[in-house]
Amino acid sequence: VAYGTDLDALLPRLAAAVAAVPRVLAAPAPGVQLAGFGADGLDLAVLFWIGDPENGQGNVRSDVNLALLRTLNAAGVEIPFPQRVVHQAQ
């Protein structure tokens, strides 16, 4: 997320969004942590458990990512992307 984002307000909302995904276990509870300070924004880590990995992990990962994206969009949180300046020699 962008630098300047209110993480104290955002992290609990993201954790709740993950907890609402049907295959995500309630215990241990999902968590969201500040993982680092990136060149373009704050890096977050989302942690959660599922009880049925034999049913696939990609589909639940997608459901979690969609829930996170909806929450970020609803909160008006910017997802930064790398911006580089390219100069052409003339």
C-alpha cells in the first residue's frame, strides 16, 4: 500500500475481509502484518490457514486476494506501482 496509509485502521479491516472467506479457518485467526518498507510502498503480509489444502490452494488464494482488493478499493487505499523515468538519448 502507499506510504501514508493509516495502517492502524486498515490492518484490522483486511484481517476481517480474509476471515470472511469461506475456506479460511477462524482459528488460528488470519493476520495482516507490516512486512517491510518497499521502494514504492509499504509491503504487507497476509497470513491465514485453510483446513482442506487437498481441494486446492490457488482458488482460495484468489478469493482472499479479491476480498483484499475489494476492501482496499472501498477504503480508497492506493496500491502503488513502480514508476520509472526513461530518458532517450538524442
